[in-house]
Amino acid sequence: MRILYLSPAYVPSRRASSVHVMKMCAALARAGHRVSLVTKLCEGRLEPGVEDDHRFYGVEPIFEILKLPRPDVRGGGLVFLWHLRRLLRRARTDLVYGRDPVGTWMAVRVGHPVLFEAHGLPAGPLGRALHRRLVGSPSLRRLVVISEALRQLTAERGLLPPATDCLVAHDGADPPRREAAPAFGAQGGALQVGYVGHLYPGRGIDLILDLAARLPEAGFHLIGGSREDLATWSRRATPPNVVFHGFVPPGELPSHYAALDVLLMPYERRVGVASGRSDTASWMSPMKMFEYMAAGRAIVSSDLPVLREVLRHGENALLVEPGRPDALRLMNLHQAKGLEGTVVILADPTNRRVFRPDVHLSRAEDGSAEGFLRVTEPSSGRRPPEDLARPMGWVDREALEARFEEAEEVRLLYVAVTRA
């Protein structure tokens, strides 16, 4: 089958959408189709220094890329559409596969059969009107959405006619062709924890830095980010065990995954995208989730309902409540215990209450102890009890006891897991 794939992306670029369309076209070509990818051409928005687009993305050169001019000026989008319309009028193709609703609608008007892949809800009255025309057209062979949550939201908003052939197809990733050599080594065999992706709001970068401060024995690696985002984070104080690697071309990511032991997806309850104009937490299907799974590394992810379409707690990931750096413990195992794994990951997915200590024991090396007691009034509802009496220096003693109790909890969890 001859497939013309319409994308609103710039190739090559750092946008996840460009990675997605390049991987999709490679997969379609491997399946035996003749594929032509249509992208936008604007020198100011392309990744500089790239000589081979296919190699940059780590895909085989088995499909062609057609770049249509999109000047970086007011009205530049109309120039692109004019070139696209000319291309569609003379194209000899069996199917137009579109991620661009405007371009896909133009293909319908020209008379091509189309398949439209939606990665979000249409924005604004014009966007919704265009979507309704597109899904109501007899030229539409199928509508593809990236999650069941997106299908339900589309239907609830009256944007999915009952007769529409709609397929839920999550994003995916290529399995590694071979075990890549690690891009960097661990010092002293320390556990290496990684995050791959953008650094803008909603991605949980602050939480990763908080987690790194709590786990100084592990190395933390953040891979990705724009130059502007990296400059912003470089001006902030970060723990010494954190490394910002910056952007890594998609074709070179396998060697970075090979160097990591645990991979993080610390999404917040609102997840931004590159445009900054949308919150995708309700319907997203992040490519990094499938790349993580393909890498065969342990995954710790925020527990968002849409991610549970793919991730199952305790089976292919550990899911924890968003925004809780205290929900995760990483512990190296003693090799003498004869266990297969080199690390235990303990995740507390619940929002447990933390109670202030009422008693502090000052423990001496000879085994003796001196006790200190805080006296409080009876608790009333959810209001914390007030102190009636407490020893001198209680604030410091309370903090010491809280740290001791936390360490004791970790010790007991460690024993429980290693004896199981």
C-alpha cells in the first residue's frame, strides 16, 4: 500500500511528535508499505548540525521524507498549506495517514481516503467543527486515539459519532536490537536512577531533585530538555549526585538506558506539553513509558488513571501517588544473602499520615537510654493536639526521634523484603 503520512512536526527536531512520526513511518515501511512522510521545513526550527535525519532518530532509511516550506513569519502556515494542497492534488496514494487535522481535512476535500490519529481533544470552536467534519466524512476509514480515556472524553463531548470506526492504539517503542554499551559507568557500583524527557512543568523534575537529596547513595541522571530549560535548572542548587545530560538524539538513547537501573516517570496531576497550552494528564500515552518498558529496566511511575491502561502496580511498574518523594525507597542488597536482584525498590502508594513523636529516647553506646515525654491534650477531630508540657530542647529531640523512627521503618521493610 502507498501511504502518505501527514505530520505537523519539524524534522529533525527535539519534539516528541517528530520522534513519533519517524518511528511510525519506519514501522509502516517495515510492514511492507511504501511510505512518504510530509513534514514542515523551517531552518530556524530544525535541530542544527544533523546531516542524516534517519540516523538522528535511529531508524532505517526505508521511507522518504518530503519537507514543505513553512516560513517562520506571520502567515507562514498558509504557505505550508498551499504547498500541501499542491502535493495532495498530484499525489498517487492509497491512503493518507494524518496527525494534522487541517492537512487531513484537505486530503478529504481532494478525494483521498484518510486515517486520522488524534493525540488530544480538538481546541476551540473551529477545532471542534473541523473534527466533526473530519470524523463525519465518508472518506474517513478509521479514527485512531492514543488511549481509552481519550476515546471516552471524545465521545462525551459529542465528537465521536456512533458509526465511527475508532481504534484505541497506545504509543509504543521499538524493542532494542541488541544490548547497547552503557553511555556512562556507575562509580563504585552505585545504583543509577534516570529520567528521560522534557524538563517543563508537570514532569516532576522538582520531585526528582528532592528524591536525589533523600538518596545520596544513588546517582540521578536527567536526560533531555531544551537549552532554555537546562539554563534555568543550572542556576538552581541541585544535589551533588544529580547530572543533567541535556538533549540526547533519539538514536543514541539505547546506550543511556543501558547505563541505568531504575527509570522514573514522576508526572504531576497536571502535565504540560511543549506548546504550554494543554494539560494531557487525563488522556496521554507517553512514548517514554514504552521506551522504558522496552529497555527492560525497573519503572517507578506516578499513579495516574490513564497510565493504568498499560501499567500494573507490582507487575510491570511500581505506581505511587503523584508528588510524594517519601513514597520511594531504594536499597542495595548484600550479595551474601544470595538474592538475584541487586536492588530492592519499596514503593508506598498510599497517602499515609505521619504522626509526631510523643516520646524520645536518648540512646547511649553502652545500651542505656534516657526518656523524654511530651504531654498533649486529647485530640479533637482532625485538628492536631496542642502541647500541654514538653521537656527543654524538645524540638531537636522530636526531630531526632522522627529520623530514628523513619530509619527503623526502612530497616524493618528491608528485613521483610530480603526474608520473603
